[in-house]
Amino acid sequence: MAQAAVAPGLDSLAGMDARADTLTKLEKLSEEIDAALSRRKSNGFLRRAIKNWRRGREIPVAAAIACRMMESEPTLLAAHYRPRKTGRPKAA
């Protein structure tokens, strides 16, 4: 006797793990979007703080602490500040 042909279902065509793979991809994408939005918000705060600092309105607490430490410890300033040398770099 001949076997009856069974029509393949969607799960067998796409694979049983297609749903799980799609869900994990969506979760990763949502995490990336959340991280990007968080960075955008943080950058906005940073821009506002820098603008206020340049205008002399208020100095952020972390910047004030860093400035005080660099005033009191000259080697700390020397470690971070490297004056730019003028001219082209020497050929190797």
C-alpha cells in the first residue's frame, strides 16, 4: 500500500526554534534601543552641564573635585596634561 503524503506544516518549514530565535532577537534589539536612548539622555545632560560650565553658572561637583585635586597635587596635573608640540611629527 502507498503511504499518504502529509502536507508539511509551518513549524516544519520554518523550524521549531524559529519562534524562540525571533523572540531572542527582539529582546536583544529592545536592549540596544534602551541603551541608545539612555546614552542620548546622558549626552543631553552632559551638553547642558558643559554649556553651564562655560557660561560660569555652575561647576559640576565632579569637575570641581578634579580641579581641586589637580591644584593640590602637581604631579596629577602633569600626568594628565600634555601640551601639544607644534609642527609635523618627525619621520620615523
